[in-house]
Amino acid sequence: MNKPLKSISILSIAISISIASCAQNTEKKAQPIFKDGEAQIVEAFSDSDNWLRHDLWVETEFDTDGNGEPDRMHVAVTRPAQTETEGLKLPVIYISSPYFAGVAGDAPGIMWDVTIELGETAKERVHPEVQRRGQRPIISNSHIRKWIPRGYIVVHSSSPGTGLSDGAPTIGGKNESLAPKTVIDWLCGRAKGYTERDGNEEVKAYWSTGKVGMTGTSYNGTLPLAAATTGVEGLEAIIPIAPNTSYYHYYRSNGLVRSPGGYLGEDIDVLYDFVHSGKEENRAYNNKTVRDTEMKNGMDRATGDYNEFWAGRDYLNQMDNMNAALLMAHGFNDWNVMPEHSYRIYKAAKEKGLATQIYYHQNGHGGPPPLSMMNRWFTKYLHGIDNGVENEEHKAYIVREYDDKLKPTAYKDYPNPEAKAVTLNLTSGGTSIGGLTLNTVPEAEELFSDDVSMSGSDLAKTENSKNRLLYVTPKLKEDLHISGVPKITVTLSSSKIAANLSVWLVSLPWQEGKEFKITDNIITRGWADPKNHKSLTDEEDLKPGKFYTVNFDLQPDDQIIKAGQQIGLMIFSSDKEYTLHPKAGTELTVKLDKTTLTLPVVGGSDAFVKATN
């Protein structure tokens, strides 16, 4: 790697543009411009050649790399020249990330082996090393062309133990909340920044108004929430996009070891290795204290139970001090960071009385709200323009299945206030196709056998299978709108002491080919460990042949199922894409009269009856 360039000092910046400064003194000073409640592009801020870029290190109050000194976070600033030449102060849009300096490459053996029996521990995996990239003073170019011309300063920082920041990555640990908090403290004049990583020359954010907003996607969307939970003064608004709000919910489902979509075998220690791009000389200490001690002792891949380790990495538990206005964004078909992550925080923030809005689209991971929504949010809370965004009648903006992502439909809230719970019962025939009905059903039992070699999509498409149970509604005569969190109750027995339990809600007939859309087949899904039927914190072995009742939520959704389709409930065991892969043969028996699916249907049972009769 090339040696980092020497940091550009504030003094050298001022000297280099002094001629321009003199000329501008006779002209009208540039200011942000607002129209229709949004910050507009200002010509004077738009020439990137005139932007000032410099970096620094903000000193925290914690030491997580064990060197006896407070960790310092690497920070990069990009701002209009007028903040130097004209004394202009502007609000800040701040993005923090563990990814800016690069990540570990893919290699055989870096994921946990999933081909094991439930409750067993897999052999040790391979630990890759990150080759750090990037040069000073630029950490990242993300967001600068969007926001600087509209009258903002853009600040980036590398998370602890990544890039040129000190410390250790902890993947949701307290330092990952306190690090961005300290950067915000510096932007507001309450913490110290230095021109060099080990230097003593201070840098002050004299160009900041003290109003800060944060945004980002995925891990970069988690960190705005992490900072907001500290209650730090000056963080006025956040726009998290597909944020991971609980590492337990990311790597586990209702007691079950469950991988994020597309990353079979990933766990929290794998992500630690993936982002650990900090000082090479600190990595051995960090690995020993964080990955090989705290994570190894806490993550518990044997049981999948919820414990103190996971509770400390669940931001829902840390929201008491949060006061930032929240515009949340997510995709209903994000099977990496699943939509429960956004909904649970949005719901809690709303219950706290915080200013909230939510934007959902129908696609996968990532996808910000339309620029106009983000602009209005930041214009209100960072520039202080009274655009009424906090008082809008509609709090939820949902992209319908066949609409442009930039043209969401406005609703009063999410879930749709008109949605009511409709409980459906199961009728016999699940190894071929059974039924879903509002009517009560007689006592009945149906059996299926686990076989992970069959994918979920294969099981949904086949007309008959001994490896799943499938129950469907009559063909819809009208569109049916589902909005909210479907719930499942399954009463089952197992032939072994442990079993995976997977549930998919599907739209049939299954669609394939070039015209297939992401919303056409899978409505939503969920997973659970029957051993945790009483508690997420204490599982108990199943007694073969004994029946247990398992209750859990499927992933939140808002989808309009088209007329002509059938809604199908598919119950199976091991999910090839997500769960561990035990040997085939475990048999599960389901009591149909003690098993129900509850759907949040807009219009309630009347709408369901009208659509199915």
C-alpha cells in the first residue's frame, strides 16, 4: 500500500484560495436557497473544483485496541469554499461506515459449515485478512454530489478498527455507537479533533451550524441509528436505509440459526473478519479480545438462543434516549437485512412520539427514498425551514408492485390502518394441496419429512411432496391487499430432539421466465426453532412424538395479491438457502386443527370473503 498523503491543513486551504476570497468579498455572499420546502442546487456551491477536502482524527473516550490511549476516529470533510472564504456556516450530512477502506475477499472456508446436525458445533473456519485501501484525505465520495450543491457539508468517518481509525470493530458493540456520537460532538464543538492520528494540533469545526443529519445503507444505515440511540445533541435527523437494527435478528430467527439471504454460513464473527481493515499491529489483540473471546463465548451457534451478547447488539433495547427525527427506508423483498429490522424501530420511534415517516419499496436490499423525501426531511431538521413535513397526513410511502420506485403511494401509516387480522384454518391434503379457510376444521394430523436437498421454490412448485405441507386459498376473484405482520401458530411433533421449522407464504401459481417479478412468488416467510417454543433464551430438547405449539411472526409485508392468484401457506423443515443442513429424514407431524395463519388484510374478513367467494 502507498504511504498516506500528508493531511491538508486548514491554513493551507485558506492560503490557496485567498485570491478568490478577495474577489468574492465584493460580491453577494452565497447562501442556501429553498423552494417548495426543499433545498435547491446553488450554482456557487456546485463546482467540485472549489470544494475543500481535508481529514482529521476525532478523539473518543474509549480504548478498544488495548494500547492505553483513547481511540481516534478518522474523519474526512468536504465543504463549499464559502465556508472558508465567506465565513459561511452550514449543516452537516454525515456518513459513517466500516467499509470505506475495503473488505476481506471471498475465499473457501470463510463461512461456517452449515452441513451439520442441529446442536452440533462446526469445525473452525478460515479467517481472512483485509488489505486496506485508500489514500488521504479522501475516505469516500458518497453523497457529496447530491448534498453539497444543496447547501450542506458532507462528513465521512471510518468505524472503529477500520481504515485509519483506531480501535476494534465490535459489530454492534457500544463503541460503534459512541464513535459517531463523538464525531457529532466534535461537529458541535464538544470534542477534540486533531490534524494527525498521533498529533496534538487541534482542528475545530468552525464551519458547522451544529445541525447534523445521518444517512446510509445497510451497515452504513445501522450507524445513524446507533448514534441516535445515544441521544447525542445536534443529531437532528436520520435516514437509515435497510439498516440492521439487531444482530440477533440478522443471524437468528426465533431461536433458529439462520443465515442472511445470499450469505449461507455467515455469522457475526464472519462480518468482523470482513470489515477488520484497521492497523495491522492491532489486529492480533482485537482478534483475541473481540472475535475469539467475546464473540466466541456469546454468539452460540449451538442453540441459537437470545442472550446478553445479542441483547447488547439490539438497538431496540437502546432507544430510550433517541430524539432524532426518523425517515426509515427498506425493501419488502430484502432477504439479506429483512424488513422486520426497519419496522420494529419505526414502530418504537412512533410510540415514543418522535417525528417519523417510512418508505417501503418492493425490491431487495438497499434503495433510498426519492430525493425529494430526503431533501424535505433534511431541509426541515437541518436548515430549520418550516415545510410542514412533520405534520403531513401520510406517514407511509409504499411503492406498489408495478410502479416506479420514485413514485410511492401515500398511506396514512404502516401497517395500513384499515388492515384487520384474518385468521385462517387448515384443511387436509397438505402433501398435495390442502386448503385455507375461515371455517372451523375437524381434528386432523399430517406428516412430512425433512430433506434439505429440496429447495423452497422446488417444494412450492411441485404438486405432491412428502417434504412439505401446502395449504391454499381459493383462487382470488378480486385483488387482496395484505399490510402488516402475518402471524403463524403451528402445533407439531418431531421424530427427533431437534428440527428446523420454515414457513413461506407464497402466491400461486408459481411464476417463472423473463416476465417474473420479485413480488410474484414469495409473499413473505419466517423461521423458528421449535425447541424455543416457550422462550427465546432457554431452549429445551423436543420429546419425540410430543406435540408443541410454536407461535411466531413472519416478515412484515405490504402487497396486493392479484385476482386469479391463490395464497399458499407452505410449512417445511430445513430451508436450503437459510438454515443449517442436517441429514434428511426428520419427520414432523402437524395438528391441523391447532395450526393457524393470521393475515393482516386491508378490509378484514369482509374483504377476504369477497375476494375468495
